[in-house]
Amino acid sequence: MIKLHEGRTYVINNEKIAKLDEQVRITPDEAVKNTMTYAILEKHNTSGNMKNLQLKFDSMGVYDNTYVGILQTARASGLKEFDIPCVFTNCHNCLCAVGGTINADVHKYALSACQKYGGIYVPPHQAVIHQYMREMIVKSGDMSIVSDSHTRYGTQGSLSIGEGGPELVKQMIGKGYALDYPKVIAVFFKGQPKSYVGPMDVALNIIKAVFKNGFVKNKVLEFVGPGVEGLSMDFRNGIDTMTTESTCLSSIWTTDEKVAEYFTIHGRPDAYKKMKPGSVALYDGVIEVDLDKVVPSIALPFHPSNVYAIDDVIANPKDIFAEVEKEARRVFENNNIELNLMDKISKDGIKVDQGVVAGCCAGSFENIYLMNKIAEKSQKRLGDFGLNVYPASQPIMYELNKVGALNSLIEKGTRIKTAFCGPCFGAGDTPGNNDFSIRHTTRNFPNREGSNPATGQIASVALMDARSIAATAFNGGILTSAKDYSFDVEVPKYEFNDKVYKNVVYNGFGNPKPEVEMVYGPDIKDWPEMEALTDNLLLKVASVIRDEVTTTDELIPSGETASYRSNPYKISEFTLIRKDPNYVGKAKATQVYEKARIANDVEKAAEYYEVLKTLGNETPVEQLMKTTGIGSILYAKRPGDGSAREYAASCQKVLGGLANICIEYATKRYRSNCINWGMLPFTYDDDNIDLMVDDYLYLPNIRSLVAEGATEVEGIIIRNGETRNIVLKLENVSEAEREVLLAGSLINFYKDEF
């Protein structure tokens, strides 16, 4: 089904894979330039150096989980107006279930910002951000940056990137996006998927093949080959969105008549440009996918890469579920709770409790239309199985209703809901305790569905394609492959009703109104003041996490927590709450002493500096207070997998966090977030690092070392009156990043500049 070609590999005429030793009449350097990626990056690079890029994007997007913090930072950094289209959607916290008036308050805040600075405001329930960007904003050959990890518009021919909020701030105030030229991996499609196979089936099997081995980490995926042209746009979009879970940087696809038709349908025919690699294109590796051999698949808890054929799970549930339960015991070892999937095995098959089809990868016209066709073939009712379907935009909902698919699904018991990202991250349709939920959404990380292990709750989510979810739902909730409903259906031509947007979307791009006053609700707060990096640092270890990967959901939980997103003080109280409930208390206890240092409280600060006497350091407290900052530090092996949400880093900083130590950062965006919030991004190769909670780490001369571009920093660990040296790496920190670290945060850096 999938074959990985490691090392530099050619694609010839978009039809054939060839290794370097085969004869080609072109140099490797020229062949690299024949990729679509090179052409787009060259067009958008302003540095004049293709190794060290400074990119200027064509558009950007933010949404209600992120835009308050981003805009507050941009305003503090000198924002005047948006010089490229900037879309504000409201698709993550529409339900107002938690936090009082906060959700509506931030929506008013965003509308006033769009009026003042010339933005585009999409009201709640109209569209999830990525669907709106595809439909109305991006173009072939362009680049967009959006504050969400699932920013993937490669199927439209747009090489777009999901990033943390501070990187959006840079674009808002006219700064570049720094990026070393990335490696590029071709995804070579051949064949044609079976009628019962959907985009999630293809995506999950790609993720399974490349996630654990890091084959595509921080690289661009370029989708090529003869198999692309046989896929509909909705099918392509469904695969494209899920590439984020492979840990790649971005994606780009060849474009053809179907892409041209897509833009024409949405009233933007001029946005289309034919794109494909040159006749001989050289890649850093190739993923060869035989679409004919893909089968309906399922990603069991707790990661999209934990993939099995659905038929295999049905045939052998006990052994497979035993492995999942074993992993659950490891994940929840500190919560004294236990997942029991074995209870789902009955004489009729595997009982599933809930199904959800939602968001940027699933809520398409084609997916939902075909779900209804499967429902029409079944004589069974849903019963107690809860099936929840969210079209990705109101125009999609309008068209599904017009062709009768929605009424048919509703009649059969399906709950049709408006455009909302909530189920994808635990802000809607949270299943019951120990329930088994199957979802065509983006992730099935631990507790991402909204359960809270700290209160004894546990649930499990498996990812499946909408076709197999419908097959399961309309088989009485018994796990079923869409293969059992094999059929050929002609999907009607989609018609886009632009009035749905025109009547409610505020489009102020190019027409800023600086006289407009920003609307602030009572829980919209500015970021706290942040100190510049001091000469020395004395840090206390607040948490040590030895899991192989720590997700952003574990660093700062999603779901109801996000209701407090516009108040950095409140949301920071939830940092690591589901992974290490002691973290917040320990970080705040250390921060007390930093606040005393800043307030010139000699007596209080002296208590903390007492530990330095272990080193024979007798520097007067008054001098230490001027030269030695106090903070906390977090260790995790590979932190930052998953979301682009900056709160995973900024909440640590609000609590006084000044550094992370890890083997490697799971994503570029999390590392960037750490740097942009002034937290030192240390690495240490040995995963058996001798580090414990409540250890002290003294970093002498740290400011000078950062300023000089040092790649190694020698520190001293202090534990129970004993000391030892440790050498931490501070690698690949650019000059611009060093300046941000020295300033103490991106906000400080731009304040100094302006």
C-alpha cells in the first residue's frame, strides 16, 4: 500500500519514481528547483538567500481561540493596519458553555478590530477557519499563515503554514517569517481508491507509515503522481488537512481542471493557476501510495498513527484492545483510573457509543452526502448511538439541505449542527465516561475529546472516515467497515451560494477605520509585564515529564479551558493540569521570589538566593537582585506535538517559566512559541537526564552567552546541598531569535524597536 523511498529521489514527468543513479539530463541542483515548493518559496522570499528564507505571506487567518492574545501583542508591537487580508473566524468557542459572556465579548472585540485595522470578520457558526480560507481567500501559488496547526491549503495550490500567535504578529506588523529552506518529500499517488474508501483512510495510513520514524518531520509534502487527478476536491482536502498529524511543515499539490472548477464555483476563477513539478524534480524522499490497496482504517487511542484495518479490529478485538488498555494505564498512571475497551466487545460485535463528523477535514459536501447514501441503504435505526454531523460552512449546509441530504439524515436521527471546531478539541460532544467514540476529526490524543482524568473521567476516541462512521451508526452502533456498503454513487455538482457570506461577513480589507474604538469585555486582559533576560538565571525545576511525546493538549488543555483564553492570568491556572497537577503551584511558588526581586524586596528575595551559597557564592543580595533573575523550568522529552496554540508556551511564561529542556521539540511551531515568549529552548541528548522536580539550575553569564550565539551553556544543578555541572545545548538560534530572547519576549522586542 505504502512504500517509503529514502534519500534523494527523482520524480520524472509526474509519472515515474527514479533513484539518483538512474540517468537524467539535469543536475541535482536544477532538479531541486523543479519542485513546486521551490518555485513558491522563491517567489515569497525577501532575503535573497534561498537557504535562509524570510517569507512574506499573501494572507493570514486567526480565530477566537487565539486572536485576542495575538491582537493584543500586535497592538503592543505597533500595529497600524492589516496590509494583507486577515480573516477573523469564530469557530472554536461558539457555544458559550463556560466563562459567562466571554465568548460573545471576544467576538465583539474581533469585529471592532476588523473595523479599526481593516480585517475580515466571519461571525460564529458561519464557517470553520480552514474552510473559509479555502473557499474565499487562498490562491494557487500563494502562501497563507494561520494560527492553527491544521493550516493546509495545498489542494488549492497554496503552500500555507500553521504557526503560533507571535509569528502571526510579525506578519501583522510587516515583518518576515524566518525559515531555513525545508526538505521536500513527494507523496506519489497512483491508482484509484475503492468507492468505500475515504480521505481519512488514505491519510491515516500515510501517518502510520511516517510518524514514528520522523520521515517527514518539519518537511514539506508535495503531492504528485497520476493518482491525484482521480480524486475529487473534497477527497483531496480531507487528506491534506490530516497531513499535520504526520508532523510535516506544510503541503502543496499539483493543480488541475478540478481545482480550476473549484475556484470557479466559489466565484474566484482568477485564483487558479496550473501547477506541477518540472519534468525532472528531485526530492529528499518519496512516499509512494497505491490508492487501489487502501482499506477502511481506524486509528485507535491515543494517536492518529495507531492505525489498523477496521476488518482486523473486528476480527481480533481482544488482542488489539489489550494493547490500547496497556497504553492507557501508562498514560493515566497518575490518575488512578482505567480505560476498559473490553466492555465494548459483545456477541453482536464491537459496540460504539458515539460518532462525530466535523471540522476542516470531514465536514465537506461530499462526505456528508455519501453518509446519507449509506444511511438510505440501511434498515436499522440509530438507537442509543449518538451521531453528530457538522458541515464545515453554512454554504455547505445550505447545499446539503437543498439536495435533501440533511433532512434525510435528520429524519433518521442524526444531529445536524452548525460549523464548529469544538468536537475536534473537546469543546462539544464530549462522550460519557468510558465511552468509545468514533470520529472523523483531526486528533485522538488523550483527553482531547473533553474528558478530565483529574476528576475520574476517561473516554476513548478512534479516528475513522465518515463513510465507515455512517456504516457503523446505521448498523446499530456496531463497528462496521464502509466496505460492507460497497456502491458507486454520483455526487451531485456542488453549487456555492455566496449570499450566505455576503449578508453577514464584514470585509474591511483595504478600508481601515482608525477612529473606531476597540470593544473590551471585562475578561479581556493585556499580557503581564515581562523582564528582559538577566545576566544570570536561577531556575527551579517545576515539572519533569518523561513521556516520549508531550502534546500541546497536555501542556495546556483544550475544551472548556479555552473559554479563559483572553485572560492570560486565568488560563495559565490550567497549565499541565491534566498531566502534572502540581506544576502550577510549584511555578507560582517560585514566581513569588521573582516578583520580590522586581519589587526590590531584599528580605524575601534573600530566601531564594540562599541556595547559591552552596556554590560558595557570597554576592550581596542587592547585587544578585540586579543580575540574577528567578524563574521555573520544565523538562519534557519531546514537547509540543499537536496544536499551534501559543498558550502552551505563554502560560508557562505568565507563571514565571523561563526555559524548557528537552531531547527535541516535537514541532517547529512550539519551539518558536517558546522563543517568542522569551523562554530559552534548551536541548539535552540523553533521555536519562538526572533532573528532578525541585532541583535548582544556576546559569551564570547566560545573557552574554545568548548574545554571543553560544551553542552550549554550562549550568550547575543544585540538589539537597550538592552540586554538579550540566551542559545544555542552545542550537540553531538565529540572530533574530537571540534578540527576542535577550529582550525577554517578542512583545518587549517590538516595544524597544518602536
